Amino acid sequence: VGGTGSDALKKIPSVDVDIDGNVTLRGDGNVTILLDGRPMRGDRRSMVEDLPADMIDRIEVITNPSAKYDPDGMAGIINIILKRGRFEGMNGSATITAGEYSRYNFSGMFNYRRDKFNFFTNGSYRLWNSSGGGNRLFQYVYPTITNETRQRTEGSRKPISNNIKLGTDYYYDKKTMFTVAMTYKTYDKENEEKVYYFNPNYMFESEEFDEGTDLDFEFGYYKDFAQKDRKLVFEASSTINEDEGYEHAFSNLASANTYTDDHVHSEDDPYHKEQNNNIIIKSDYTHPFGQSSKFEAGFKSTMKQYETDQYYLHSIYDSDYKEDVHALYGTLLYNFTDQFGVQLGARAEQALTTAILGNKQPSDEDTTNIFLYMMENAVVQSPFDNDYFKIYPSVNMLYNLNPTQRVQFGFSKRVNRPRRRTLTPFPQSTNNTSFIRAGNPYLKPEYSDVVDLNFSSNSRKLTLNTGVYYSHLTDNISWWDRDYI
């Protein structure tokens, strides 16, 4: 009670959240995090941190998913299921939390069900300030000499988020249900950091502001048939996000390649503006054949579009990125005996990606500026197309030693698709010329073949889960360092 989504994840075996909020599954940070079965949009760390633990109903962890699930996430899938009232009549709950450093949280849920209709809502307000600091040591090793630089950092975060969800379920009959829901979220984040350098001694100070809104619409159709375990699911969702942010930077070192307030932006001149649209359409059909086998099939189309305007030195650079992924899958489960069963599956995906870069408002200032050079060079090479097709197989076997003990074997092929931050060739920050980070629009996905073997024992006195797994990675994505002159 009163904790965050990160606090809840820390309670899950094999899941960990480090001091910076990064989520790992079995030691691997390449994990897909779902919220009510749908991918989290934006920064996963802040999305989990902004989620009150009181709103979580349960957390599902799938280390080796079948072909039914998206292959994204090398380590597996973490699905966070939010609370949702379905009880008869009127019921609800609310929680208020206050803590040090001006930390406040209010969350609640309410639902009302009568006959064929169920109306539900949940929401939260959250201000969760944090501060910290540390020391860093950099060593630059050259063939004949090694240079060292020390830093001391101080920073603070002041995130505010609000969200509310409204929806209704309509029960057409005992086996057919329709769901319509809408979620509205606003956020306002302020990060401050001071970096003190030694040898030479100077101070670098930066402020980052980011605010935006999310509007999400959901539709669901759920049909159960007279035959047990036979069902049809159709779901569609659309998310519209608007985001803008800007940076201030200041350095007291008088150097030609250090940018000060002359090159920063005011609240009226944002550093970036974004409009993101995400549409997901999916359907799943399950058909049992007797008591021993079951067939599942379905499709999923995910269509993403990002439009970004980036301001720098009175120039406006725009980046339009589209990623469409269309998938078909099928799985077959067969139980040879009451103790032993096998599930085979395959998922075929076609990905279509396009990135178009442009300069809406060219600037003639400072033609030797490294950031302007990198942006102009990226615009010249635009557009970037990167389409690919892949089939992802999966095998799962389950053997029940007895009613309380089981052994499970799994194999699947997974994928890690490059994210926008690793694809856009525009510099990710223009505050520091000594360390410039930019993406590569030609990046291909990386793949892994994952095999695991798990044993679980559940009795009244003891619950034990243990296992071993092996992952083979190909087409590895990594940072490439090079010097600009």
C-alpha cells in the first residue's frame, strides 16, 4: 500500500528493479512490459514508476512465450493487470499516501453493475519527487597515455502525473460481452542536474522539462461458445499522444565549444514537439478438439506513427517515422497423457518501416556547428526504408511429476526491434559537445533463440521455482564510438 509499480515488481521472483528504475527479468533488461495486455507507450521506467501499486490486481511473468504473443523482448514478458471491479452493485476503494520530499499519491477505483451493464472507472494523482547524487570517474586510454576525468553530480526529479479511465461492459447474453473504455493521462516532469568537473574545474548545469497528454480508446468483443474452452476475442485500441519539452543549459567554463544560455530555448520556443499515434487491431480464436488437444490462431496489426519537430538555433528539423507490423500465428496443444503435453506454434510477421527527415526552417548560423552538421547530413540521406519478414517458432512441453510438482521446457525465437532513440540520426541532446549520442536509421533488429527448463513445486508449506536457461543472440545491436573533427 502506498508503493509504486516498481515496488510491486521487486516482489516478483526473477524480476528486479535497480536504483535507476530499470526493470530486468532473470538479469536481462530487454523485457517487454505490458499494461492490461497492451504495450506500454513511452519511457517504461517512468510509466512503471508513475503507476500506483494499489491499482495493480496481479502481475504475470512469461519467460518463454508461445507464438501467440509478440516476439518482442528477449528476456520475456511482464504483464501488469490493473484492478477492475466486476462485482454486483456499487463498490469501490481509495488510497491516499504522503511521504518525504513532497511525495503525494491519490488513487481509487469505482464500479457499478446491474443486469447487462457494468460501469467502471479508476484514476490517480501522483507527485513523487526524488533527489540524488554520485561520483563518476572516466578513463580515456590511448596507446601512449591515459587521461582521467572526475565528476560529482547532484540531481532532482519532480514528476507529476494524472490519469483517469472510464468504461463500460455490456453483456449481450451469458456468453457475449462488449467493452468500451477511454483513458486520459497528463504528465509534467522537471529534471535538474548539476555536474562538477575536476581537472579542469568547472560546473555544468542543465534543466529538462517535459509535459504531454495521452488519450486512449479501447474496444473489445468477447464470445464464448457452448463447447467448453472455445472462444473468440476481438480487440482494437487507439492511442494519441502529444508531448513537448525543452532544455536549459549553463556552463561557467569559457570555451568555444561549450554552449551556454545563448543556445538554449525558452518555454515559448520548445526544444521538441511530438505527436504520436498508435493503433492496434487483434483477434484470437481458440478451438478445442476433445479433451486432449486445442488449436489457437489469430492476427495482430500494430501501426505506429511519430511526428517530431526538433528546434535548434532557430532551425526546425522534423522527423516522421512509421512502423507497421502485421502478424499471423497458430499454435497446437496436444496432451499425450494426463501428465505430458506439447504445444507447437509459429508466428509470421511482416514489418514495414519508413523514416523521413526534413528541415522546415533552415538557419545560416554557425556553419561549423557539429550538431547542425549532423542534422543536415541526416536530412540529405533521407528517406530511410527498412522492411523485413520473419517467422518465429515456439515449442513448449509440460510434464506433471505429481499433482504438486511439474517440469516445463520451452523454446522460442525472440526479437529486439530498434527503438526510435536508436534509429534517429539527430543528436539526442545538444547540451554537451564532449559526448554526442545519435542513432542509426539503418539498424536491423537483433534476434535470440531462448531455451529454458524449469521445475516448480507447490505445496501447503513450501513453494519452490527454479530453472536454467540459455539464450543465443545474433545481429547484436551495440554502440559504436567514433571521433568527429
